[in-house]
Amino acid sequence: MSTTNGVGRHGSAADDRGAKTIADPLLLSGAGDAQAPPKQAEQIVHLVELQAELFHDPRGICYATVRIPLASGRLVAHTLRLHSRSFCAWVAGAARAAIGQTVSPRTIDEAVLTLEGLALYERPQESVHVRVAEHDGAIYFDLGSDTGQCVMVTGSGWEVIDRAPVRFVRPKGMRPLAVPLSGGSIQELRPFLNVDDDGFLLSLGWLMASLKPGLPCPALGLTGEQGTAKSTSARALRKVIDANIAELRSPPRNEEDLFIAACGSRVVALDNLSGLTPSLSDALCRLITGGGIGKRALYSDDDESILEAMRPVILNGIEDIADRPDLAERCIVLTLRPIPEGKRRDEKSYWRAFEAAAPRILGAILGGLVSALAHIDGIMLESMPRMADFVRWATAAEEGLGCAPGSIAAAYARNQAIVIVAALDASPIATALRALLRKKGGRWEGTPDSLLEALTAFAPSDRGFAKGWPKISNQLTAGLRRVEPALRQIGITVERGSRGRGITKERWLTIRAKDSRITKRATAMRGKHR
């Protein structure tokens, strides 16, 4: 097989031009022509056209696929962004080898600008991918190794191949993964995660969704007291599918930093969270289900740069992570228990054992992907929960993982019941509303103004809640809309209408608890799992 990666059907043109190498200064100097030799920038453009494949992605970002020699002399394809330091360094080295002298940065910048025009207006548009891609019904998984190998996964099996028919980019922080081995069991992962049975099933579901391009994957939240191996478990889950020099990141300052991190890796893992700001919580919701942000392009007044991504996310912290209902519906939250005395391992032996098991663990994960691709079309759910595509995909993977049919979906339903109640407990409006309904026998109706007045009597008195308590009815109705999906899951519905005519017309709310036992049962379940 070919030893190139990330080029596939794009590799033949540059291979056919092998006779025109970067070490041929006569070709670049214009020797033999009657006219004067071209400028250095023109020589560099000609050089890159001979040795690289130029293209642009759907966002208009320009790339070149170049071939970089290994120590063995083999050439491996790498796709580089035109204005990246890596591409400019490759150009500088190639130009020096061809021209016989060092080229100034200004000359390289001039050449790259011309190459950008060629890539954007005269070369094809193609997508680029980080770590995973899907093409013609198969999933391709970049191992990130110097040899350029990747894994092709179909519904009939998986195999390690030398190149893929897609363009992979490798951000700076990416690290190689273990070459997978068949014959392993997914149970080999269990000793490296401090989770219970449901937690392990949900971790497997999260891993399956993380390797499916375009599939919204719920964030995996790890909570627990100090010393429950939250960070270690998060590292292990990430290392097995997306090794990175910065395995865990500190919380980003803003949503721009979050999306920059997402564009540079497959998995975003945030460590040691101590509460989430409303803006960061909303940004995580967009990242989980797919979204983007726009910002002004550098050195420009009217150009906009778009950062767009959909990424698997790991969050860990001591406090409740998903304390807003919209994020809670997109989260799996696992509460890790203290490690029993005598069961704790030192870091060195833990990671030595993990590295030894990683090839077999990854092979077992790939077996789950094979099963998911083979069975997904036949999976029908009795009900469609939020993140239903995730549940279907994880269910389709169960056979390959050796899990009981429907076990991941059942674990997810139990976890969502706990997570939703925790999020409602963190909402002052939801807390007061549930207390009001208990007093009123499960039904209340009236105007937003009267609801605000009625709820104020049940408003939590501590300062943290009081700070976010609505002061006017419009603020109340806006906050109520945010928690309504979570309220419906515990049997509380809000109906909106109006009463009266003309100047007497006013908004009218009817709030019902369909079954008051639901709230009590969900609260009891949450207490049981703490």
C-alpha cells in the first residue's frame, strides 16, 4: 500500500511529477530561457505548484498537502494551512534546497499570498478533518503517527491502512495513538475508570459517539469530592481516542477561546470546573450540538472569521457541572465515589498498565463502531429523548461492545432523571414553582405578574439565588421558558394564552403538575445516587 496519508484520490498528480524535484535549481532559475530568470517569489510559487496540492475548504481557508520525508526516506503526506508556521517552514526549506540560498520571510509571505489566490480561486474545494472523518459509508480514524496510518471502519470490519480518501489535518497538540489490536475486550478499560456500572455503560456510549462524525454527543461530566480520580478518568477516556499534549484544559475565558480549542482537537476536555457562567454554558450547548461564532478577521474592518465546530466534551469538577437545564439535557453526569482504602494506585504503575492495554482497548472500541455501522438502520427507539441520535448510535454499538441490548439507553434514561432534577434544584424559578404547585395541589393559573408575586413567597432567601431572581414579569417568563423542557420531564407543563379583550386583554398562564409523584420520585432517585 501507499505510505501517504490524508490524500487518497488526490495523491497521483504530485507523484507523477516526481522527476521535477525540489533539488533541481536549473528548473527554478529559468536556465535555458532567453528571458531573465523569474523573481524568487515566482520561483517559490512554481516550486510549490510542482510539489504540493493546493485547495480550499468550505470556509475559504486555504491548504496545501505536502510530502515530508521520514528518517527512513519514505514520504508521508501532511495537509497544512497555507499561513501556518509549519507550511512557511516547509516552503523555506524546500526553497533553500532548490535555489541554494536562504529566502527572506518577506519573499515567502509574497509567495504564500499568491498561492492563497491560486488555492482559493483556481483549485477545488474540499473538507478537512481532525482525527475522524466519514466517507462513502466508512469512518476513517487518524492514528496521528509519523507513518501516516489510519483506520478504516465499515459495517463488516476494521483495518489499519496507509492512506485515506480524505484530508486530515494534525493540529500542533495532537499526539499519536496506539496501533489497535483485535481480540481485546472493552472490559479492559473498566479498571482505569472510577465509575459504577451505569457510569461505565455511559462512558462506552460517549466513546462511540465521539468517533462518529456529525453526531451530537452529550458532554460527559465527572463530578465528585477531591481524590475520586476525576481528572485521571478524564485523561484515560481522552487518551484512548484523542491523545493530546494538553489532555485537560483550564476553563476558557470566553466562547472564542472555547471554539479555538475545539477547532484544534477532536475532544475538548475542561478540568477542575468551579461553576459555569451563563455565557460559557450556552457556548458549550452550541459546541455539543454544532454551532459557531464570528469574529473580526485580523487586520480587517469588514471581513469576518468564522469558527465552527461540533465536538465531544469532557467536563470535571467538584461542584454540580450542568446546573442549567439546557446544558443538563445535553449532558451525562457521573458522580465518582471515593476510592476505597488500599485500592489507590500510583501514577507510574497506572499509566504503565494503561499503555499496555491501550491497543486492545482501542481495538474493542473499533469493534463497537463496526457494530454501530452495521446495525444503525435497524434501531428504533420506543420514545425519542433529547440527544436521540446519540442513544440510537450507542444502542447499535452494544453488540460489538458485548453489552446487553438496550442497556446503554436504560442507563442514559436513569442518568437524565438525576441530572434534570439537579439542574432544576439549581434554578430559583423552578425551585419556587415546584413549592407553589405542592401548596396549590398541582395546579396554578393567572397572569405573569400574579405568578411573580406568588413565587416570591417561595423564593430562596440566600444571596446567590436572590441575585438572579426576576424583578419584573418579563424576566420571569424568559427564565420560565429556559426551564420548561426540564419541567416537562418531571411532569410539569406550562400553557400560555390570553384573557379579556381590548385594553383588558392580558397574558394568562396555566401550570399543571400531571403527576405530583413524579417530582418526588425523581428527587428520591437523585438522593439515592448521591
